Amino acid sequence: MITQEIVLVLIALAFMIIMLTTQKIPYGVTTMTCCAFFVLTGVCDMSTAFSGLSNSTTILVATMLVVATALGKTSIIHRLREKMYTFQNSKGIFLVLILFVFTAALSQIMGQNDGVRYRTAQSL
């Protein structure tokens, strides 16, 4: 049986899929709009709608998105892409070793607790 809540959630889901794939408005605005939509339509109360924002995994993912956006606006990504293209014609094992060293270096910078949270966020 289809209830009004199911229809409202499906409308919100369609809105999120369209907005996140077309990137017409930022990610944060899209999610906040859907949370507010759920509260205003009575699908859930305010504490339930916004409770996920205080989760440590959500905070970690939001921080990673901010850093990724900032890196995307610099020339670092362009330089990394050029380096990857130069290694494209070489053997695949060399590229895998470079990625392994890069990941190992990042894990040393992140620290043990952040690394555990990051791996937990990836597994969800």
C-alpha cells in the first residue's frame, strides 16, 4: 500500500538524484532542502531529519569534500593528471606501486583515528 509518506520520500529521492547529477545547486543545499522538506511535510520531526549531521562519519566526509573541492581549484590535480598520463604507457605494476606509496604517505599524515574513520566511511 502506497502512503503519502512514501510518495513524499520518492519525490525527495528524485529531486536529490536530479540535483546531485546535474550539480545545479551545491550538495549541501540539496541535502538541507530535502531535510527541510521532510520536516515541513511531516514525514519526520526536526531532530530526526537533522540527526545525521552530527555523526562523525558525516563530518569526515564533508571535510573530505571541502578538501577535494579546494584541491580541484588548484593546479595540483592538473599536474597529477599529467604525471598519470606519462605513466600510462609504462607497465601497470609501476602505476600500482606509485598509488601504493601515495596511499601509504596519506595514511601516515591522516593519523590512526582518522584512518579508521575513513575506512569505516568507505565500508558503509
